[in-house]
Amino acid sequence: MILEQSVKEKSNLETRPDKTGEKKIFGSILDPVERISEVWFGLVMVLTFTCSLSVRHAGRNEVKSMLIAALGCNVAWGIIDAFMYLLSSFVEKSRGISALRKLRATTDPEAVRHVIADALPPVLASSLTVTAAAEIRERLNRLGELPQRPRLTRDDWLGAVGTFLLVFSSTFPVALPFAFINDAELALRVSNAIALVMLFLAGYAFGRYAGYRPWRMGLWMILVGALLVVFTMRLGG
């Protein structure tokens, strides 16, 4: 992924849709793993609040305070996650520019292969030949002048907004039962059922994307999510 951001920067005009309707080839702003991770993270955060509610003694004021606290926590963490997304994008772009400069500065075939291999997943890097690396280098050299410094693009900012919204919106399905059901104990049961379903769906989606037994991954996500909630509550979170 080291070179990907720099390639995207320089090929931006070629790959965005133009007035003739040319198809964009970059795909979605947030990849599937990022989207699922943000929803899963938001679920774990809101569960630490809903599960800490003492339903036997909870009145409307206690429920309201819990909902406000859960909402505020996910807003705060959504902002933090969005900032970290921008920081990660900036660092990745900077590394991409540095890698491309290093690639253009060397003529040694093995060094070229090494630089490009560092930007690939290990399985692909292990099969990268010197000849293939030379062809990739030749194509990258056609990109023209490199930017002097990394810059955050419109897609980066949209990705940060998307990150915030995913964390924030994951609060509502779990918190809504407390807003519409007067019986706190029943509301908690409905809320937990919704959370379990959402955790399972997040794990199922992870499994499908990873090509690993979606049903088993869904069940594992329920277990891991429950354990994280317990640990967080035990530590005073």
C-alpha cells in the first residue's frame, strides 16, 4: 500500500468520472474492512453503557442519562477515529511519495524489486520478479512530477466524515429501545438482542470479505465483542 496513495494522487484526473461519464475505478472511499470495523467499534462502545444500566432501579432519568452518555461517548470517539483516519491517510501519502522518489533514484533491478515488494502484501511480494518490478517502475515513471509534500484530498475528508458517521450511527439501533420502551428490563433485553444481531452481521461480513466461514466469524465476533464489553466495564470504562 505504500505506493498506492501516490499513484492515486498523480492519476487522479485519469480515473475520476469526467463530463462524459467515465467510470471511477478507485472504488468506495472506505473499504469494507474499514466500514465493518467502525460499526463494530461503535457497537462495543455503546454496549458498555447499556449493559452498565441497573434495570431494577433505573427510572426515566437514569435511562436518559445513560442515553446521553452513550451518544456523547460515540460522538467523541467518532471524532477521534476520523482524525486518526486523516492522520493515517497523510502518513500513507508521505510514505508513498518517499517510496516513489527512492524508486526513481535507483537503477539497480534488485533494489527496484525490493521497493515495490514492500508496497505489496507478503504473498504477492514473494512472487514478484525483477522483470515484473521493472515494468511497474516504468509505468510509475510516466506519472510525471511528484508533489512536493502530501496533501489531503476530497476523498480523504469524505472518508473521515464517513468514519465519524459509522461510529455515531451504530449507537442508535442499540439505544432506541430505551427511548420507546418504558420497561427498562425489557428495553435492555431488546437492546442486547439487536446488538447481538449487529455483532453477528459484522462478523459475517468480515468472514465473507476474508473468505473465511462467515457463520463462524459472526459467532466469534459476538464472543469477542461481549468479552471486550466486560473488560471495559471491569476497568471502569
